[in-house]
Amino acid sequence: MKDFLSLAQQRQSDRAYDTNRPVEREKIERVLEAARVAPSACNSQPWHFIVVDDPELKNKVADATSTRILGLNHFTKQAPVHILIVEEKVNLSSGFGGWVKKKDFAPIDIGIATAQLCLAAEDEGLGTCILGWFDENKIRKLLDIPDNKRVVLDVILGYSTQSERPKKRKDFQSVVSYNGYQTK
Ligand SMILES: Cc1cc2nc3c(=O)[nH]c(=O)nc-3n(C[C@H](O)[C@H](O)[C@H](O)COP(=O)(O)O)c2cc1C
């Protein structure tokens, strides 16, 4: 079993997958359970997860995430599973708190649930890539999502064929300070 820090360090955005290996439903469900129990402002849980693992539908969803002109997200068809995260209404307390404090809590909550989902996937030996770039209207149509709902993220899931890359990150000292704001 991996310790949590190793899990966090090893998770990466995987952009190549074994196209012949589907993901077991039990694994998908464990990964989603990790997202379901994530914290959210006032326990609002403003999310809905749509699992797309039907191969034909999944390919249509993948097409809606990629653009040939910009060369973006060309790898997304390889992943056997796409999980679309739809933003749901926040509850009264979260909405009121967000209005008073001028903070939109729902996308923050969804980000946290997504992080838990990706780390749980890593723990299951699965690769993920979070996608923020996609044609939201096309996805709404394909998955019968009402027009007034935002589709915030698409997380793709599968058995990765990529090896581990070293992380490119800002230095620890430049993003952390003790007892006051200091940057280096
Ligand atoms: C909100 C969000 C949106 C992202 N959208 C995309 C995307 O559309 N396509 C993509 O290839 N990667 C996307 N990524 C992955 C980031 O590029 C990646 O997390 C970052 O470069 C760090 O690399 P790592 O995840 O491999 O550690 C997204 C990540 C986040 C958190």
C-alpha cells in the first residue's frame, strides 16, 4: 500500500491509455465514493457525476473535448471512461455565505471532490487526466444535461501506458511561508 504523500506525488495527468483494457465498474465506484465523501462548503455537495463507459457514447464525448486546430486533448478517445462533473445548486447556507464573502464555493467544492477522485484512482492503479477544455454545449446535448447546468470538468480514467514523469512545480520555499506572507 502506498503512503499518502507518495500517492500525491505519483499522480499525474495521463495522456495515453491502454485502449484494450476497460475499467472495472467496482473500481469506478470506489473512485466515485472517494469523491462523494469529499468536504464542501456547508456540506452543500453541489455535484453530480456522470460516468460514460459506453464505448460509442464515450467516443462522442471524447470528440467534444478535442480540437484539431489548437491540437488540444487529442488523446481523450483512448481513455475507456469519462466522468463528467455537473455543478448542482448550492444549499442556502453555502449560497448565503458565498454571497456575503464574495466567494463562489461550488467550483471550489468540485475541485476538492475531483482531487479526491483522482487520488483514489491512483490508489487503484488507474490513470486520470482532468479536462477543463471541452465543448460544453455538445456534452450537454450528448448526455441530456439541462441547458441551465454547468459542466465543470471531465475526468478521464483508464489504465495508463505512460511512465512516471518528474513533477514540474514551483519550489516549496516560494509557495510556503510561516507566520506571514512572504514570497521569494
Ligand atoms: C481544472 C483543470 C483543468 C485541466 N484541463 C486540462 C485539459 O483540458 N487538457 C489537459 O491535457 N490537461 C488538463 N489539465 C491537467 C493539467 O495540465 C495538469 O494537472 C498540470 O499541468 C500538472 O501536471 P500533472 O497533473 O501531470 O502533475 C487540467 C487540470 C486542471 C486542474
